[in-house]
Amino acid sequence: MVLKRRMAVAGGFYPRYEPDLISIIEESFLDKNFGVGKPFKCENQESRTIYGGISPHAGYVYSAACASFTFFNLFREKIPDTVIVLGTTHTGYSGIALLEEGFWETPLGDIEIDSELGKKIAENSNAIKIDQSAYLGFPHSREHNIEVQLPFIVYCSANKSKLVPITIGSMNFEVLKNIAIDIATVIKSENKDIVVIASSDMTHKQPRDIMNPKKDLEEMRVKDQKVMDSFKENNPEKVFNHARATTVCGPQTITTLMLICNNLDVKTPEVLKYYTSYAKGGGTGPCEYSVGYFSGIMTI
């Protein structure tokens, strides 16, 4: 029996039907205010300089334009053989686990799990386990943060890239350092083009004064700026500490991405885009809730 992780948030976080999903992805690339401002096109280069990226995982109406920067850059040079997606958890999974076989359903076609690479990572690590329960069955089958990345991967690769999803429930910096070494060691040993994506939104804020949210939204921006400044410094520990001091929902994914890249001698971070859901929604009037979105890449 072939394992398949069913899509859980299609029709909510992103459109369920292929034409609508393609339309919103293409619109996100073309968005001149919040997105890249031009259509995606792979250049089919022989070599790669961009090995990692940070991408938000909210509803596409708000976050897809920001995510477009990440995917535009990761897939522009060449289509990777495999994409490792580092996922956080909103459903309480406390371990570190990968799904090592089968497929993950998307409206654009099922993306294949890179079983060979996943098994090698698990075999090379004392902390990363093969655990289907982190992806299949209640409650973790409704987790959205890895799933939201997949339509972009399928679209940009024409479904030629494989997937290794890794859910990281640990908030222990030493553990993150160790799994980063484990993953990087396997990547170095492979004759494959592999890129890594960290799935994370930034600060979540419910303004105390809904009718006049300017002060609260500025506090939110300042907190996110500390994370991004630490990212630009290529300081994973500072990123981790600043992110944990606010409501960033993937401190461990961003940090692990940086640590993996540093172990691969990929040590040049670049902030591509930041905005909030409030700004994307118009940026005026009352604000009941706002979330920050950040796109960044790691290059050699």
C-alpha cells in the first residue's frame, strides 16, 4: 500500500481547485507591491548559489506574495532534485520526525517523498526519527505549515522535485545544532541538488487598541526586525533567542535552516521581503489581528 498524506487545508489556506490555485500563485509572483513583480521562470543553470530559504505559511491571500520571493529565488537557478521542508508544529508534536515514503497530495498533483534521502537522514541521526504519526492521523494530519509550501514547490518545479518533510518540535538550541549537522552531513554525501526551506510566520499581534493600532503594530515590527537583523548577521543563536522572545511560530525552523547552511559553507543571508497581513489587507483602519511575513535566503 502506497502511503499518501492527504491535503488538509486546501479550500482554506489556499484554493482547492487547480485553476484557482495556479491563478493565485501566478498573481503572487506578479504582485508589484508585495510580490516579486514578474513571472517565475527557471534559468536552468548548471550551478547553484542559493541553498536555503524562509517562507511563511499563512493563507495565500495574505502570505503568498511574500513566499513568492523565496520560491522565485530557490527555483530560479535550477530545479532542485529534492526539497527538504523544515516544519514547525501547531498541533503539539514534540519530537523531530520525517515522513520517509509515499506521496503528499496537492491540487497540482501528488509530490513524491524522497525515500532514499529521508532514510539516510534518519539513519545518520539520533534525534530525527521516522514517524508517520507526525503526519498521518489525528491530530497531526491537520497541521498546515509544511503543506502550505507544497503547491509552490510543485508549480515551480513542474512537479519534478521530490520532498523530505521534517517536523521539528524541539526548542532546544543544542538539539537543533546536532540535527543540522546530521542533515548537512547527508546532503554533502549526496550527488543531488538539494535545497532547504524553513516554514515560519513572524510575530502575531492582537492590538490592544483595535481602532488605533499604530503603536502595537510598530512594536510588532521592531520585534520582527530584531530577528531579521540577526539573520542578516548570520547569527543563528541570536535569531533563535529573538524569535523565542516573541510569537514567531518557527524559531526552530529558521534556526535549523541557518545551521544547516552554515555547515554546508553557505553563509550569506539575504532578507528579501517583510510585510504584515494588516498591510496586505490595505494597512488602514481598525486592526483586530496582524501577522508578520518574512522571506529570506541563504547563499554562498
